[in-house]
Amino acid sequence: MTAPRLLLVRHGRTAYNAGARLQGQIDIPLDDVGRWQARTASALLVARHTPTRIVASDLSRALETAQLLGRAAGVAVETDTRLRERGFGIWEGMTGDEISARWPDEFAVWRAGGEPTGVGAETRAEVSARAGVALDEMTADLGRDETLVVVSHGSAITSMVAVLLGLDPGSHAFTGMHNVHWAELVRSAPGREPSWRLVGYNLGPTDASSDWNAGPDIRHESDQDAETRDPD
């Protein structure tokens, strides 16, 4: 028996990821390590799966990652703005230390799993709503032998997984996802809830994990900045 399959893939590394800067919806391209990650992970993904459709966020880091995957899979790439990263308002482009210094109370709320106010950030519920509608449309006619690949962003993907599994949009049940790693879900049997089941999370080339996370860069030790590198 087979079932429709959905892969939610995070984009490759950018200079902002390497520098622990919160990207949000700023359009940052992949860096050289990010392109290597995308090529390496794409080879592994197509060895395990046969993508039948690839849809990406229109932000260049996700789109370039998807295009490298599309070349490996022989599948054209589509874009959808609803797959963009969570917007973080005036915090975008800053490190965790910079945010904490200027907005200590709001940053503490975010670190504790709450929703910071007064900075222009989208809520997790808002991200889940826009991305959830997009996923519903994309998967409505997905055949049982088909695999949809969605290339998006770290925080957006955790919101997508939560809504697909029927969890509260503000759930912190999942860790931040590594660059060009993915979540794998399959459709549940008719009448069962939730309508999707999680097969695996943060899947990817784990045999290269030590180099994968840091690349050639010096490791950033700040606990504050860790929150902005892989936001959940």
C-alpha cells in the first residue's frame, strides 16, 4: 500500500544563518556552503524519493535550493508566496544579542515560547493559517503514488508540521530544523485524524552533521544567537 507523501524541506545556509542573524522575510541568497548543502542533500533526497511536484517559497534562498533539487529530480519548480518564512518585523537582520539588548522584555517572551508584541512579528497562528491553506490546496488532488516537495523556511516549517498534525499553532513540540533537512509526512487513511502522519523530522545527510551545522565558520557560542540561527 502507498499513500500521498509530503516532504517539507528547509533552504540551504545563508550568510545570515552563519552569522546568527534573524532572516524573516529579508531576501538573503544562499552562501557557498548553502549551495553545497543543497546539492548534497538533493542527491540523497532523490535517491530515497521520487518527487512529482516541487513548490518553493519565492524568497531566493528557498527558490535556489528548490531549483538545485529540481535539477536533480528532473522536476520544474513552482513558487508560492504563502510559503515564505515567518515575518519578524523590525528584528529582521539582527542577532539574538542585538535584539536582547534593545528589546529585553519582548525577546524574553519569545525565548519563553510566547508571541512578542510591538515589533511587527507575525504570530505562529498567522503563519500556520497562510501556509496551511496553501498546503491544503497543493495536496487536495495528490495521488497515492505522488510525492509533493515544499521548500520553505525553518520557523514556517515547524508551523506547517503543527497544523498538519492537528496541533496548536503555537506548539513547541519540534526543534529548529537544520539547513536542507526535511520533515516527511504521509496521508492518513480516510476518516482518520489527523489527516497526516509524521514519518520523520529533521531528516538529511546526518553523516556530515558536524561540518553541516558549522561549515568553515567559527562556532558562535552565544545562547541568544542560537535562537535566531534556527528559529522554531
